[in-house]
Amino acid sequence: MHSDEIAILMAAGMGQRMRPLTEKMPKPLIKVHGRPMAETLIIISPPYMP
């Protein structure tokens, strides 16, 4: 990634379909296979960025 490029991780919404998991924790922080979803997206995203 060049210094003038940015990436935006979209993580919005109430997480209603994921309740009761999202009652006390935002969706991006819910762990899947021991890792928060947002962290997984950050780790896998570099190959897909221009």
C-alpha cells in the first residue's frame, strides 16, 4: 500500500441477528475461532488492496 492510500473497515449496525452475543460487545470484537472478527479482516486484507 502506498503512503497516500487508506483502507476503511466498515463495522456498523446494531448486531440484532447476533444477539445475545452483541448485547455487551460490538460485532467487530466478537471472537470467531479465538480472534476478533475485525482483527481477522485486518490480517487478510493486504493482498486485496491495490
